[in-house]
Amino acid sequence: MEKFIVSARKYRPHTFDTVVGQSHITTTLKNAIRNHQLAHAFLFCGPRGVGKTTCARILAKTINCENIRSDGEACNQCKSCKSFNEGSSLNIHELDAASNNSVDDIRTLTEQVRFSPQAGKYKVYIIDEVHMLSSSAFNAFLKTLEEPPPYAIFILATTEKHKILPTILSRCQVFDFKRITTNDTVDHLREICDKEGIRADKAALQVIAQKSEGCMRDALSIMDKIVSFTNGEITYVNTLEHLNILDADYYFKLFEGMLQQDLGATMLLFDDINRKGFEGDLVLNGLAEFFRNLLVSKDEKVVGLLEVVEGFEEKYTNTAKKISPAFLVSALNVLNEAEINYKAARNKKLHVELALIRLTYLQQAIELVNEGNQVGKKKLAETAKPVAFRNIAPIEIKSPQAASSMPVSDSALQNGKSGMEQPTRGSMDSLPNGAAKSIQDNARLIIQSNVVAEKESAYGRQNILQNKVEEPVASAQTLGALVKIRQQVQKNRQTCHEPSKNLSIEELGQAWNSYIERLTQQNNHSSATNFRLAQLKVVDSNSFEIITESNIQQKFIEQERGGLVEFLQDHFNNRSLNYQILVVEQPGDFVAEDSPLTQKEQYLRMIEKYPLVKELKDRLRLELDY
């Protein structure tokens, strides 16, 4: 029985001309050989199975050939070429860096480099998967790689270029291998099938090429498996069955059900797919690729990006005319989200069915948001009606002059600021300054309450719309802002005629201590402590200064600015009252009377008062952590 050799080894290229899909690499290497411009180190980078190691072996064989042809190829007839083809050449050394990645392995390699070749011109060292070398091994290899003997050539191969040290990259000629195109893979598979006498459909070979994703080794391995499975005949149907690929016809049927919004047909078709053993993530991925192909087919300029089996191009183009790009983009977003969340779903089948349901009614959802020729979003607040306000009684002023000249109408209050100013301009001149200012403040607060209520109605609060016009406010939570403003109006009415207190240091100290008690009741002890340490100084009847010792103390007091100002203004009945915080740093040896002692200071005072404590500490050899 003849020993079977897989196609990836049997049909491995032996010359540069037989390398598939890497003409930019092979042409450069042949010209370098022909012009005697070989570098001492090469780095071949690229995906798996694209010919990196193959090109390295061909280069090693060619540069040692005794009769190099004029086109830069090896003759395959000399003694060196025959020994290389038989695998007995002593001038070629291959090292797998994945299993020989230590410093000792590299040292062994560098020791071998010192010996010149017994036959031939060059000794070639091929190091595969070089990114697996450790950092120490890379550093041990640097000097040899930079200045090797004239007969030594190093060829490094890797699939992960980003893991190579920059010092290595700068010492090599870098060649980037690209993925093999689908057409090149199909042509190469067709040549092998003709040599082996295998009957193969072009559509089946295209499916194999797409499944290999640019890797020739994978494509040859897949073809060997299908040949064994089908007994020497490769057809489109048995290729799909062997590779567990869902036929594109299923996706076209699913798409037709989605266009017609026939959820029943879509769900039954998915159930049929599920019974055949196809996983949900495979369906989602295939459907996403299907919609991507439809989107590409809509533009003639990019139709070349369409990678489908022969015979389906026209079908994709005709189907793409039935749907808008908006549907395709939205469908891709839905499928992308479903694929991302598929692993986290506990019920996989239900997860896929929900995605199909969304796709089925996606066209209807897009039509609902179409407004003429534009696409927009419905606004929920469009149907909200303005809230009706109850009438607010006019403001009564106890001053006799104000009582005779202050008619404030309901229409002025309801129409906002502009309506209010008209009836009051003529009568403001006859009022005292304090009464006129109070009336303006109260009117401004009422207008603000109307604005707040209008903003609340814009958000569609239905409980406000259901209240009657004349009913009082039913809930403080619903109209919290409006109630707060009305309370402020009442407060201003009560305080506008009360005399203000004089700002003295005694009265300020009492108010200051009252605010400290409030902070203590709120369990804000840090702020209360810093308030106690602060010093007060009256500047004039409307302002005072707060003197602090540090920026930290200043920040604690600054945090309470809003509450402190309101508290002091209410206490002195003076809305013009304000203060300023000053930082006056004390000398280093100064300690405030009320400042708390540190742990070290407490310990020093303790041993000063009780010397036996220090003696006990020394006898027990204790170390204090302060």
C-alpha cells in the first residue's frame, strides 16, 4: 500500500514561480539573487499558511544552487538542489522557536554559526515562530544577527510581527506576506484536482476557498477531507454538508419572509434550520454576511467586493433592488447586537428568534418614523396641553399710599412679566422704596412660579392636567418647586416690614453659635469644629469677615456658604448681608487654644504629667505608632 501524503506537503512549491499569491515577494527575492544583493537577515511576516516557510526554503535552496538560471530560479539538477529536495542538505538548519526559545538554545545556534559550510556558498538558518523567543534569547541573538559571518544568512518567520523587538526588526529586511485571494486559491485547487483526477465543481471550490480565509494550507486540508468523504467527487451540496455551512437559499427565503412581514413563515424556516443541527450563532453570522452582501450589491462601484459562489451574483443584485439601504443598515445593527449578546443568553434559540422577530417587523418600524421625505422621531410631548392655573389674589400693601395706588389685576399675573409691568409703572413712583422693592420681588416670584409650572406641563405630567382649575394644590411632591416659591413669597411678606438688626460682634457671635448647633444636630462635626476655630470681624453694617488659619478650614466653611448666608440674613432680617473668608496663617510654633492635640502631643503631655508611663514604655520596649 502506497503511503498517503497530504496535498499540503505533496504539492508544496519548490520554485519561486510555483508560489501562489505572493508575486511581490518572489519577484523581489529573485532580483536580489540575480543581482547579488542578498541581505544577511530576512523577516517573513504574515498570516498562517500563506507560504512564509516555503519561500524561506526555496530561498535557501536557490542561493546554494550551483547552476542558477537567468531568471533567478534553482536548476533542481545539481548536487546541492538534489540534496535539498531529499532533505539531506547540511547547509540548511531549521529551528522551531516555539519549543526552543531559551537563551541556551540561541547560544547553541550562535556556536554553530562559527563553522563555515562544507559544501555550497551559504549556511542558512530558518527560525520559525520567532516571536516565541524570550526577551533574554532575543538579546543574546542581537550581536550575531547584526554582524554574522559572510556565509551565514538568517531567515526569521512569524505570524505576529508586533511581538518582535524593534532592535530585531531594524536588523532585518522585512517582507509582509498577504492573504491568498479566493480566485488564486480556486485556480490552484483546480490544478491539483486535474492532476489527481478529481471531479470538482467550481462552486464547491469557491466555498472551500472562502472557508479557508486566505490560507492555502487550510484549503488543501479541507479538500482532502471532502475527497475522502465523497470518494473522489466534490460537489456544491456535499461540500456544504461536510463543512456544516448553511445554503444561501435559506437566507433568501428568510429575507422574503421579512419583506412580507410573515412571522410564521420566518419562524418555521428557522425551526427547520435548527432541526438540521445548525447553531444559532452560525445563523446570525450567516444572516449578517447575507445582509452585507445585499448592501454591497446596491452600489455598482463596490460590487467587486461581493465574494459569493458563482451564479449567485445576479440573484443578490436583483434582491438588493427590493429594499432600501436604511433597512439593511438597521438589520446589520440588530444582528451585530444579537451576535455580541449570544454567549450571555441562557436560551439560545429564543435569543435568535427574538432577533428574527425584530427583523421581520423592522420595515414597519422604519415606515412609522417616516415623515414625508424625511426620517424623524416622534415627540411624546406633542400632545401635551398647557396647564391651567388658578387665579392668584392681588397683593395687599398695608401702607395707605400703596393701598390707593396698587391695583394688580389677574390678567397681569397670568400674562407674565410683560403684562405685570404695564399696570405698575404708573403707580410705583408714589410708593416708598421698601414697598416698591417688595412688590417687585413678590411679582417676580409669582412669574417664576408660572414658568416652573409651564416647564412641568411640558414634560407631560398627567396628574397636573387632571386637576381642576379652581382646586388647590393636591400634593407638595407634584408641585414642589411651585410650593417652595409661594412659601418664599409669604416669607417676604412677613419680613419686608420688620426692622433689621444691627450687625454687632455680640449678635453675630450668637448667630454664629446657633448655626454651629445646627451643624452638630446634623452630625456634621467636621464643619462644626472648623466653625468654632474661625474668628469673626465686623466690617460695616452689611458685611463681616471670617478669619481662618488654613485653606482646609476655609474649604469647610465655604461648603456651607448657601445655608450660612440664608441663616444669617434671616437672623438679622437683612438681605444685603454678606461675608468674606480670609486665610491668615499662624507661625509654626503657634497652637490655637481650641485646636485638638495630635496623638504625639497627647503622649508628650501624658509623660510630662506621669513620668512612670515613659518608664513602663521603655521597660517593655514598646514602639508607638503616631
